Amino acid sequence: MIRFASTDCRRETGNIKWDLQGPLPFGIADMDIESPPCVVDALQARLNHRFYGYAFMTDELRAAITAYLIKKHGVTNAAPEWLHELPGCVPAFTLVARTVCPEPQHEVMVCSPSYPPMLHCHEDARCSLLSVPFTYTGERWEFDWEAMEAAVSPNTKLFLLCNPHNPLGRAWSREEMERVADFCERHDLILCSDEIHCDLVLDEDKQHVCALTLPERLQ
Ligand SMILES: Cc1ncc(COP(=O)(O)O)c(C=O)c1O
């Protein structure tokens, strides 16, 4: 059963959403839903150990993540040794941009609107941003393939994708994902796919298409 928190119980807990953002704090992805008992129990068991030193990614954790990727998203090729722990997605964007765009003129391509940190990671990475607007067909938001082809240049090195998309709410279809990957391959771009919301595709007729399930030639 899903249990919603009352706003009173969330205030004065050092929480950005309820303590800093005013009466209608809809600008941050912090849900007022209690964590499920299995999560609370696992955390409680860890707390009960009473020693909280530095941790590393155990083989058990690697195996659990790869099993989840197979079961939930049909990813059969993820090797446990590919997994690396990072403090969050936002620092990961900067790390990838720094690695793939070492020169100031190198561009991170992001279709906009997009989760704002994606449009700003080039600042910390000391490279450039190439922002290309999505297009609205009257029914849904889509990639503007023509605008993307016109904008991309040899300085563009990285394509930052958000799937499912925040804020557009689109779960990109397999056809769209293959077209993005094909675009990246033709222009020699590294595709970085942020799939943090992949388990929130609730429409029965839609399915998350993980970048790791793209045809091998596009990976
Ligand atoms: C698309 C997207 N990526 C990443 C994040 C945040 O990731 P993290 O907290 O791991 O930096 C959010 C949070 O709203 C998000 O919407």
C-alpha cells in the first residue's frame, strides 16, 4: 500500500522541498510517499550493525543490479564490472562531459527543454553547450531531427539524453532510440543516457527502452 506523508510531518526536517521552496514546492523530484517496508527494513538492518565505515561495491550488489537490469529492462549484455558508483547523476553528467569534451570548444548536445543540470554540466566541465529545441506536433513532443542535423558539428562530442524524459514525460520509443543512436554514430558522438526515471513508466501500452538494448552496432 502506498502511504502519502502529510506536509506537516515533512516540515522542519532539513528538507529542500518543504523547508526552502515555499508553499507550492513543485520544482524538485521529492515525492511525499513513504518508502516501502522492504526498503525501510533493509536500511534498519544496516543501521543496527552500528558501524558505518567506508563501503565498496560488493559482488553481491553488482549481481543484484545486473539481475534487475535483465529482469526489468531486458538488458542481457551488462557486465558486472561495467558498474561504477558515483555520488549522483548530476556529478556523472559533469564527469562524462569532462572526459568526452576535453577542449573548451567541444560541445555537449542536449535537446531542450531538459532537466536543468543537463543544460549546465558544460559549465563545470569547461566545455560548450549545444542546445536544440524539441518540437511539438500538436499531440506530443518529438526530436527535431532536421534541427539536430543542422546544428551538429565536428566540435560536438557528447549527446546527453534523458529517457524517460524530464520534463516532457515522453518514454522514447525503440524507433526513436535507434534514430538517436544512429545520429550519434554518424556524427561520432558518445551517447550518455540518463534513465533514472525508467521504473516510472506506468502506461500499460508503453515500455522503457534502455540504451543498453540497442542493436550491438549502435553501442
Ligand atoms: C532526469 C533526472 N536525472 C537526474 C536527477 C537527479 O539525479 P541525482 O539525484 O542522482 O543527481 C533527476 C532528479 O529530478 C532527474 O529528473
